[in-house]
Amino acid sequence: MSSALTDLFPLPIVQAPMAGGVSVPQLAAAVSEAGGLGFLAAGYKTADGMYQEIKQLRGLTSRPFGVNVFMPQAEYPGASTGSTGAAHAASPSGAVEVYAHQLAGEAAWYETELGDPDSGRDDGYDAKLAVLLDNPVPVVSFHFGVPSREVLDKLRRAGTLTLVTATTAEEARAVEQAGADAVIAQGVEAGGHQGTHRDLPANDGSGIGLLSLVAQVREAVRIPVVAAGGIMRGSQIAAVLAAGASAAQLGTAFLATPESGAQAVHKQALTNPLFARTELTRAFSGRPARALVNRFVREHGPYAPAAYPEINHLTSPLRKAAAKAGDAQGLSLWAGQGHRMARELPAGRLVEVLAEELDAARTALSAQGGPR
């Protein structure tokens, strides 16, 4: 299956699917046209919105691409997220209500209302699967859990390769057992949401570094591994390939490109000395996600409960208002630990530069007698 996956794209470079309007068709097309694997993010979109973006992307490139889907969420922190997202317990409504009171000042500042925390938990999962089965795409990946074997088998019969994110070797084994074609090993360095299968409050701020994770996952499963987390240079791609990965997935590296749909203020913040570091925070969504530390993270991160997607729905109007105002201090500035290394290159050119750096790193390793 490694060849089946990597034969789709000549370069071992995957553009991470960044939800929230970042991974637009123009970005995915530019990456795929340059020899990588571009990705659309179906998260937070309707099934029809996803379908329209797929149609638009197909009009921009004939090269293979992928679509990422969020798994439905169970009703309580720590619960496993299965193919139906069935509820097993009451949601933490009390903690959400307390947090809503804390955010009242933010709503007043931005002159908006807080969102409805009970706006849905499945992100249109079944409807999106129906579209992807009726109109198959080359690759589909899943975040926040593992689909059922039935779902993965249906996609395989439709001619689609499937990838699932894992943040531990145990999660990677679950991905393999479910029948996915490959696993995305996501290190703690990664920007945006950690794709943990269970949201354990006790694990806030913890995680496994990418190189250690790739090594552990390679020993735990036989399916191909795509390495993700903090990768910004071709030399880092060479490192994860040497560690046993079949390809590298980069998100923050593509965030600053002209084709990215990220807000201009978000792109600028990546290299702004004002934002010196990142941290995992629940402040914006109720799930751990790595963001640049700004006022919102500092003031609300310590108090945000483990309640996704309730908190995500709650803060949505605040984030939209901050974006409209160009206020970086109120935005969810998702970014990996390598954000200061971001380059404002066109996406296609960035792929070319990464490939050149990868070749140089491989040549250097070869000259030193290292792995090829």
C-alpha cells in the first residue's frame, strides 16, 4: 500500500487539510500541480459546500488530491469516537455555561452574541460520506477518531485510499485494525487540533514528539506512515523519511502562501516577533489545539473546559468578529512549533523549494554514508 499511496504523487509532500477556510481549492491545486498531494478540509463545511469545493478543485487540476473529514464527537470528554458518534452520557453543560459567562466580556467587546453550544456534534459526517461515495476522490483522511471498517471498506471499493490521524502507537494500531490504508502520525509539534481519538483532559499539554512518534508507529503497524508536525524544511522531510515515514504532511508551512485562505492577520502573525511561542489550548474549541499565544489564549485558555465542539460553536461569532476587525489578539492563530520558519512563497514554488532541500539533505546523508 505504500506504493499505492506514494504513486499518486511524485514528491513525498502532503499539504495538511486546515479547516476554517485555509485549505481552499486554489491551495490544494497548486500543491498537487507541483507534485505534492493537495488537500481540501471538509471540517465545518456542509456536505454541499464540500462538494462545491471538490468540483472547483477538479476544474483547477487533474492531479490526485485528498479530502479530510472530521469524525463525529462523543458526548463526554475521554469517550472514544466511533463511526456514529453515539452519545453515552450527558455533555458537560455546566462547565460550558460557566465558560460562556466568562466570555460575556468578549461578546460585548466585539459587539456580537456568543454562539449556540448545542449546534451539532457530527459535522454532517453521514452526508459528507454519501457525497464522497457518490463522487469518489483519490484520498480521504479522517481526524478525531477512527471510522468503522464498513466505512473504510466502502471507500476502498469506490477506489479511494484512506488515511487516519493517530497521536500514539496505540491509536495507530486502532487505525490499522479498522482497515485504513495509511496512518498519519501527528506529533505534538503540529499546529491546529491534535487528532487524538479520545479527548483526555489529563493529557492537556502533553504529547509525543514527531520523530519519536514515527519510530514508535513504524514498530507498531505495517501500513504506511505519513509524518505530520512542525515540518517546515526539506531537511526535516528527509529526517522523517529516514525514520520510516512514506511522506511528510505540512500545514503551517503552507499557511503563509498567497493561495492559502488564511486571514492576512493570521499569515502576518506567523513571523511577527510579538507572537513568540505556541501552546496547546482549549480556549477556542474545547479540544487541545496548538496556537500562537495571544491575549485570548492567555486570558481564557486556563479556564476552557474539555467540551468539543460545544466551545467551538460558542466562540465562533467571537472569532469571526475578531477576523473582521483584523484583531490578531482575538483570533485562533493555529500554528505549529516551526511557525517562525514560514516562507511567503507561492504554494507551487514552496513545493519545489522543499523538494530541492530534500534532495540536498539526501545527498548530504549519502555522502556521509547515512540512510538514503
